[in-house]
Amino acid sequence: MNESSAAGFRLKRLLFVCVENSNRSQMAEAFARIHGEDQIEAYSAGSRPSGKINPKAIRTMKEIDYDLSKHRSKPLSEIPDIEFDFVVTMGCGDECPFVRATRREDWDIPDPKDLSPAVRDLIENKVKEILKRRV
């Protein structure tokens, strides 16, 4: 499915989970797509999704020429039932259900409802760090 027989590799699958899937996890998914290019299959979801992307997150990402308005806030039940190479949780604590993953990490990133570019940049740097590790 996501394999390249010529190159002999499978895309790395990353999942980013937060409570509402309207800010942090959406931005992390976007940065994985931007910086992972065609090597990454990125997803995001929420433990209690809000059903919409925060307009401030859309504006903050637009500042770096990424259109987050094309994303959709979704529950974990809509994520493929696969084993992910890496799962990152952000602030959902006990509400984060178990997702099969080779590796997992929890990022202590405050809920950025009052979003600032500093939070966006922190998320971008953390995603880049994961990608450098070759997941």
C-alpha cells in the first residue's frame, strides 16, 4: 500500500493526539507533512475532538504559508487501525486511549488556545527532532 518497491522502504507512520484535535496535534501533523515530505504518513486525532480547527491555529499556520483550514478535527475512531511507528500525545493524560505504536512520547506543550507563534515554533522543532531520529 504505502511501499515503494524501487526504494524498498515503507513510509513512517506518525500519529499526534491531543484533546480537541484543533490546535497542537493539527499543527504537528502539518509539520510532519511539511518536513517529512514523501517519507512520512502523518495523522492527528483527539480524545474529545472539538469538531473544528481553531481559527487562531489556522491564522498562525497561514503565517508560514500552510493552509490548516483543509484539515478536519477528528476522533481516534477515524484513524486507521494500524501499528504506528511513533505516537505523540499532548496533554490528554488519562483520556488518551491506547494506540498501537512502536514508540511513543508525551509532549508537555500547554494548550495553545491563545496561540502564539512561540507555541507553533516549539511544535515544529519537536517534529523536526522526531524526523531527525528517523523514527
